[in-house]
Amino acid sequence: MKIEIVDGSDALRLAGHFDMNASQEFRNASRKALAAVRGKELLLLMDEVDYIDSSALGMLLVLHKDASERGIAVVLANCQPFIQRALTTAYFDRMFTLRNV
């Protein structure tokens, strides 16, 4: 998985398989991104994510908790239709905003 903080914005760009193998990299990047957020939202740009598993859902829950404690909303942006179905099936649309940007 490739994870990058988008310069000049409150966004993380994710690409590839979002699974257990990405846990440490995602944790480090999301903490760094949260610390740098200037607004009220952190965008996760997910248009290049081609796979997501239950461990990734767990990582998103931890991010949601950490962001909420700082008053920051996490937006899952530009999800592929099959990723969005997985997220809504797990009721993540109740905790996160799912948006196309």
C-alpha cells in the first residue's frame, strides 16, 4: 500500500491493498496528518484503494476515535463502488462521511 500526506491540504492519499500489512505505515501517516490538520476535516482520498479488509476497518475506527478526540471529522473520499459497499455494509457511513470530491 502507498500512503502519502497531500502537501498543502488536510488529506491522506491511499493506494493499493488496505490491509494488515499497511497497519504501521497507516498509523504513522494518520497520526502525522491529524497533527497537521488546519481545518475540521481530514480527507482520506481512497480512489486508488483496490482492496480493503477487516483489519483496515479496525484502523479506520482507531483513526475515527483519535480524530474525534481532537474535534476533527474523517471523510472517506472517492471510494470505489465495491469499497463503498463494504463500508456501508459495516455501517461506517454512520461514523464517517463518505463523499466524492
